[in-house]
Amino acid sequence: MARILQLDTAVAELVNDGDTVALEGFTHLIPMRAGHEIIRAGRRDLTLCRMTPDVIYDQLIGAGCARKLVFSWGGNPGVGSLHRFRDAIQHSWPVPLEIEEHSHAGMANRYVAGASGLPFAVLRGYAGTDLPEHTDTISTVRCPFTGEELAAVAALNPDVGIIHAQRADRAGNVQFWGITGVQKETVLASARSLVTVEEVVDELPEQPGAVVLPSWAVTAVAEVPGGAHPSYAQGYSERDNAYYQEWDAISRDRDRFREWLDTEIHEPERSAR
Amino acid sequence: MTGELSETPTTSEFTSDEMMTVAASRSLNDESVCFVGIGLPSTAANLARRTHAPELVLIYESGTLGTKPQRLPLSIGDGVLAETADSVVGVPEIFNYWLQPGRVDVGFLGGAQVDRYGNINTTVIGDDYQDPEVRLPGAGGAPEIATSCGEVLIVMRHSPRAFVPDVDFITSVGYGRDGSARARLGLPGRGPVKVITDLGVLQPEQGTNELTLTGLAPGVEVEQVRAATGWPLRVAEELGVQQPPTDRELRILRELKATVGNGESS
């Protein structure tokens, strides 16, 4: 059964140095606050996985938490590039960043294989692209029935899967809706999981089209209202578009980024002591 | 290229970007199913749905099927796409069930670089993948959109840096390094049928699949397009000139663009 924990306790317990960690979310429901807690906890040498690494991954990379990034599209959605990500790849700042690069279809299927307990997934993908030359988790497999050659991608099984959801009940059953991306697969593919939620309620209301993850499939739930900010939680909050634009300017400059890290991540912790 | 528009061209000023977006929207047929990339393709597809193609079905890779946003989405995961969709499905499903089997007529893509055979690069600029001159965002959904859709439309601003003889990295295949990759790979879709730019339209030449100039934007000279293209651009025998936007197209496009803060850079 999922335990309901404080965010800092959950991150301290579930995320270790050197772990493979996926904080998933597809523009909607991004577990930003959980990411900040990982920076605050000073985790290092993480292999970070994400289909769409965006601002929170830029922050984790800039803070030196990551050794490797497994991804399919890295950008500041609606704005442009991720400058900390670029700086790490192009200039190894603050530490070198290894990459493992896929397409969305490939990454999604890697999580599906991981969630299904299979070693790999099959898809019609990567044809004619240069990606397989550089990514050794992309290969081919011959169909035993038709002989057709298809793309194969290795399963992705993170040590920790972290997502943000709208609600959980007190027993730790999790409910989320709207654009749900690959979050269900991420939790099911991961050895341990943490779900931050907008609120913990006595009973989950009926919600058409919602994904429900039963308590026994989740390791920990933490109540973190606004935990997806600046992304949004449908039914709870709107996307803070200005934040994404402001991040572009902050992240372009190493000194401004350091200043952000100090005032937004480290100072609140010091003053909370 | 001009579509079936009954209205007459505008007499007011318009920008080359507006012409490009209008030309791209006219390339989408009503009642077809379109897999839309964010940025310029999204603007053009939403314009088409408000003008000549009200029954155009829009699919975004965030899992929104048949979405009818009232305003331009800022990103592929904008809440307005989910709220106005016929159905919202998970990301594995959008790629596996909807894109992969060939249910989508048109894939609509942008890119950082395109080459003479319509291959798109959104990965790295420079020869060394491990040590690139510029690191770009990466593939996203494009590699499979480029192979699985019935056909592909590309919309990009024209410059020698963007229109190169050979892309540094093939992220999404057009016709491959020699123009004949699609047949060799047995790809289901036809590939890029048009590249719409702020200067005109390029289309693959029958047989060679080399992108050739087939249409000019109003007021643009062939030499301008050649100067903005990184390979010796060939010109089709019958070179068309695009109809300028109508007043209605311009009004709707400007209203649409006023609904979003900044939606064209990713």
C-alpha cells in the first residue's frame, strides 16, 4: 500500500545518488516541486529519463544532479531551447552530460515494455533516421510470423518513477485526468514510485476518463498543492506561461542561474530551519 | 496551390510569414486527418479549420484526438487541446494505435534544417553528434510522423542555414541521402509532398525526388529563393505564383495569433 509522506521525506527515502529516475509529465502535471526537492537533497550522478525534458530537467541538469539524460525531445515548450541542457552537452557545465536519444514513439514503447515486464518493445519506428547509429537501446527484430524486420527498443525500468496527479485518497489511491501522457506506464515500469498530488481527499469523486492507480501499485504519495507549477493541473490550476518565458532569460546565463538556484531552491530551505 | 477560394486577394499589406501560414493552411484538405506539430504547423492547421476546412481532424502528439481549440495552443500539451478533443488518449496509444497503422492522412512538420531530399534535422548542427556546434531539441514525434502518415507537409522559413544540401543528422526521413530511401525502406507514406516557406513552395521532382521550386510567394524573385537555398535550386517549368491572402484569411489569422502569447518557437 502507498504511504502518505512529506515530500522531503519521500525524496530522501526513495531517490539515491546514482539512481535512474523518471519525472514524467507531458506539458500537463509535471512534478516540478519533486524535482526541486531532488536538487535540494543534493542528489548526484542520476540518470534522468523523460520523453520531454523541459524546465525542471534544465534546472536539475544545471544544478549538477544528472550524469545522463534519456529523452526524446528537450525544449522549453512554447518558448525555445533549454540553455542549461545545451551548456551541459556543448560545454560539460557544470558536469558532463551523457545522452541517450529516442523518438517519442520509441520512448513511449520503452515504458510500455517496462510496465509490461517485457525486455523490449516492437514498433514501426526510426526508419531512415540516424538515431539508431548513436543509441544502443534501438535495434531491430524479425517478426517470427511474417519475417518482417521491425524496430525494437529496450525496456525502460527506472529505479524511481515520479509523477504529479490531481488527487489521491487517504489510502493512497491516485487519480489523474486530462493529458495523461505516459505517467501510468512510468509508475508501473519503476521499482519505486512517488506521486505528488494537488490534494488528498477522503474519497475519490467520479471523474470521466480519469486514470486510477491503485494504492498497492504506488510506493508513496505526497500532498503538494501547486506541485506542478509552472505547468498546470487541469481542474486546479492554469499554466504560468510567463514563468517559461522568464526561464529563458534566467537559464541563458550561468550567474543568473546560480542566483536562481540560491534564492528559489536553497534559501527557502535555510529559512525553514 | 491557390485552393478553391471564392474571395479576392487582399489589397492591404501582409507579411511573408502570413503568406507562408496562409499557403500552408490552403494545403490542408477538408475532412482529412492531420497530425500537427507545434509552432507554424499548428497555426496553419487551426487557420485551415476556421476557413476552408471546418471538418479537418486535428491530432496532437499529447494524445488529443479531434481537438477543436478556440485559441492557439501554446504547446502540444496545452489544456485547451484536451478540453476540446473528441477523445484524449495516452501517449503510447496515440503513437501505437492512431499513427502507426496509417490512420493519419497528413503529417505537418517544421524543423531546423531540411535538405534537398526533404530530410529533416532537429537533432544537432555540426558533423560530430558527440560534440555538436548546436544542440537542437531532438526528434519528438517527428520520425514516425514522417514515415507513417499518408503524406507530409513541411513548413519552414527559408535561409541558407536552414535549407542545406545534406542535413548534418537525419532526424526524420524525407527521401533519404540519395532520394530513393523510401522505396528501399518500404515506407508506407509518400513522404514530403510540399515544403512551404516564406519565399514560396518546393516540391519533390518526379523521379529524382529532389526539392524543386514550384511556386513563388507574391513579389518574390527566383534569384531570392536561390540565394536562400544551400544547393543549386532547380526551378519547375511551370512556376506558379501564390494568390495573396484574402481579407478573410488575414483577419482570421490575425485574430488567431492574438489568442496566444508566444506559440511559434518550439
